Amino acid sequence: MDRSCLKVAVAALAIGTATAVNAVPLFSATERAEGLRAGLGMGLAKSADDNGYPGPRHVLDMADKLVLSAEQRSRIAVTVAKMTAEAIPAAESTLKAEAALERLFVSKTATLQNIDEAAQLAGRRQVALQVIHLKYHLQVREILTPGQIAAYDALSGRTGAPGQNGTGPGQRPAAHVHDMTTGHQR
């Protein structure tokens, strides 16, 4: 890779990192790994959740407040089970790929070629994991009524016009974070 390509790659990484930091709640490495291993999204579906595509686990937690029918509860429970069953192995695969990248540096064997390959693999696995979580948000939206989605947004603090409370349409305030002790947002 010549210097100009390397400069472009570094700039793209910096922009991507800045965007990711602004888009996803911050977790310690341990919190992130534990959450992913438990099938939690750990911010991977934030773009869906913040824009009217509720998360299956959160909807199930709010079932009474959202006045879900028995059929809706059942369908959401099945959705959570499917998502968890699919997400946990994908999370393990992602974490293993990320660990392999780190080991290159720990072992002092990192080269441009092997870090490129390892980072590409880790990135593909993370994207696949994110798609798993996002697709189940799509399914939940099909199960809920528009009124239930609006209630979910209101109960979750995702209301207001763009820029209000430092958020965009339907986004939660910045103080809204994931509580690893309960597995819920707070």
C-alpha cells in the first residue's frame, strides 16, 4: 500500500471511529463482551431503536405498558428467542476475530498484510452480528401497532423534534445508557 492510500485509509478510519463513537453507547470491553455473549445488541441496533423500530427484548419488558395482546406477546417472545439463538454464536465469532487481531499486536507479529486480513474478518463478523439484531427490529415493527410503537418511543424517551435534547427524531437523550446489571436501558 502506498503512502497516499494509507493516508486515505487512516482518514476513513478516523471518520468511521468518530461516527461510531457518536452513534453507539460506550461500554467497557468487558461489558461489551459480556453483553454480546448474552445475546444483547450493545448498541448495534441503535439506528433502528431510535427511529421507530423497537427492540424485541425491550418490547417484551414493556409488554404490560404497551398493552400487548397474548398473540403479540407470544410472537415477540419467539422473536427474542430466535434473535438470541442467532446472535450468541455470531457474537462469539465476532469476539474471536477481534481477539485474533489483538493477538497479532500482543505477539509482536503484526504486519500490514496480516492486520488488514484480521481487521477485515473482524469487521465482516461485526457487520453480520449487527444485521442479525437489526432484522429482528424490523420483525417487531410488523407485530406492533403504530400506537404501540409511539407508546414505546414515549416510554423510552425517544420523542421530540430533531435537535431537541441533543437528539434527532425519535432518539433518546444522551444520558440514556444500557444497564449491564439488568440488561435494560436506563
